[in-house]
Amino acid sequence: MTAKLFLQETVLLVLMAVALFASAGTLDWLAAWVLLAEFGVLSLAIGLWLRVHDPALLAERMSRPVQENQQPWDRLFVACLALGFFGWLALAGLDWRFEWSDVPDGARAVGAAAVAGAFVMAWLTFRENSYAAAVVKVQEGQTVVDTGPYRLVRHPLYVGAMLFFAGASLMLESWWALAGGMLLTLLVAVRAVGEEHVLRRELPGYEEYAARVRYRLVPGVW
């Protein structure tokens, strides 16, 4: 499993690097290298933590993104998110090449902190929820989780995704990428609504949990 983890992480980083540097037209882009390094180190750290503390969840997270028991609309979501993710990185690269954005100097530090926060949120989610699969489904033995970040919002892993899209865009100093990240966030929000329809229908106790924890992603807002 460890070898598979390293292989998947390497492949993902290579694909991200291709999207960034091919669109930028150069390898001389320090911010992109820093983002890839932070992403690689933190995602690998979480993977290794799961390898020790919750190998079943790690195996689930590393399984195929399209599965037999997956909702058809969720398969479409996975495809759209994958295309949107790499398109978003390419947009940041084009912004770097053509110098469309003028972002304050401190934006990269703020962005790096937000990216780190995204991975912390992912770790907190995985620590509390051993059923945090990458696809929308209710697993055998799954129960409602209302501890940790689930006390505040119903989809903390999606909150982490929002932080990552915003933080990475700032690290890459691209207002255009930030706008693209907002579109990806909207896509994730749509998935959250669809996922809740499944959970309300198939997971006992979720209806009561949703009544207690009112907000999906942003406390006090939605």
C-alpha cells in the first residue's frame, strides 16, 4: 500500500507540474515549485498517517475514482472536477506567462498558510471520519459523525478544498486562478447538496444531524 501511495502521489505531482509549466512556457517559476513541494509533502504526510492509523480509509481513498456503486451524477462530477482542476492550474500558468495579474507581494505567504490549513482540515476530517470516501456512497457499517470539524459544518473536507483553491491561487499570484477556484468551489458546493440527498435517504440519523448542524460549508452563511 505504501508503494501505491508513493506512486499515486508522484503521478499526481507530475500531472500538476505539466499543467503549470507547460502553460507557463517555462520551468523558471519559483512559486509553482513551492506549491508543488508544499502539496507533495503535506499530502504524503497525511497518506502516511493514514497508513498507520486508518489503512482501510487510505485504501478507500486510493481506490478508483469511478466505482460500480457510485451515483451516476457523481461520476460526472469526478470527470468535471478533474478537467476543471488541471484547467485551473493551466489558467494560472497562462496568467504567469502573460502577466495578467498584479497581486500584492504578501499574497504568496497568505496563500501558503491557506494551503496548509486545507491539509490540516483534511487531516482533522480523516481523524474523525473513517468513512470519508472519495466518492459519494454509504458504506457498510457507516454511522453519522458529529465530532471534530463536523460539529461546525457538515462537509469539512470540502471546506479544505475551498481553502486549497484560494490559497494555491494566491501562491501562484493569479487573480484569474482565484476566479477559476471560485468556480471549482461552486462545483464542490453542488456536489455537497447531491451528497446530502444520498445521506438523508440512506444513512440513519443524518436527518437529525443536519438539523443540529445547520451549515454545510461556511458557518453562519451556508
